[in-house]
Amino acid sequence: MDTITISSVNIQGTPELLVADHQSVTTSFKKNPVNYDLELGMNGILGDSVYHTDDHGGNDKAICCYNIDRFAFWKEKLGFNLSNAAFGENLSLTGNAALEEHIFIGNRYQLGEAIVEVSQPRQPCYIIGVRHNYKKFVVHIQETGFTGFYLRTIKTGIFNSTNKLVPLFTHPDEISVMAVNRIRYHDTQNKEMLNRLANLNALTLSWQEHFGIMLNKLK
């Protein structure tokens, strides 16, 4: 595990209406970089609005992360530029250590005074298509596995954009975010991996249950 550099910390204080050619939605997805101290609570960053609480926020999804090094790929794929917080992420990260294939479920990091743990991949939803007026964006994210990931809060505390994600603990199973995405979206018949994921306690319960259902369908 290597230290991960934070490019920016992004929040949105109030929900807003986003309008695309194909759809509109009220959301807190469109976040903005900030340069002051923030407090991480057990269920998220204080002052950061969560509008769709059924799918976002809470301890398992306290912080959303995305590696902005992927933006060059997306520029070539989609034909337009992206900037920090383009994926609705709270932490815009950079460097190989923050790529999905190098982030393991259950890894722990120090973030300023706080301690956080990788809980699950970011599950892409339709709102990113609305945000960028590109309906098929969510499909491309699933295809590539370039989803980003969530952090759960282990210890609350103050942090800011000058901090880094400093490694504290590597989960012994070493199952990457990319590996989880591959099973969920592509290699859906892999009984061995489905069993491992259904019993991976560091993975959020909803994802464990989902993989358990997938596994049972194969029996």
C-alpha cells in the first residue's frame, strides 16, 4: 500500500436541479472543491448534502473517491473534458495507488485526524449521465470498471485537501475494487469468487447479499 495524494476535496451544501436533454433530477451530485478544514462524521462529511439517501451516504458510503488520472481515458472515449468532482466524488485522487486495481476492500487509511476503510466500489447510476448530458455514461463506467470507490468512517476527525490517504492496514484477502466490479458486471458465473465476495465481511452487507444471490442462482 502506498500513500495516496488528494487533488481536491469536494462537497455540495444544497441539492439542485440538473437538467439534461434526456432527463432531469434533483441531486447533490454536482460538488465543488473547497480548501478549508472539514469534519468527517460517522455518516459522511459535515456540510456535504446527500439527497438520495437510499443510495448514498451513511457510514458505509461516508466518502466517495475517484481517481482523476482516468480523465484522459474518458476524454478520448467521450470527446469532452472532465474536471475534479466530475463523478460526484468527495475526494478527487491521483496516482497509481488510487486506481481500482490497486485499492483493496477493507484497506484502512489515515485521513487527517480521521481513519477510513474501503467499503465497496462506487455503483454508477443514471445521475452521472444527467450531470454530463450523456445518457450512456453509466454503461461505459460499468464496462470499464472505472467506478471509483467508497470509504466508511472508522474514526471521525478533521481533515482537508492538503492531507493524504496514509496506509494503515492492508486487508489480508487483497480483493481489489476492480476484481469486485469484474464479478458484478462481467464474470458473473465465477462461483469461487462469488463465494469469497459473499463472505467478505469488509464489503458492505448489501453487496455481500447481492453476490450471495448471484451464487445461489448458480447452484
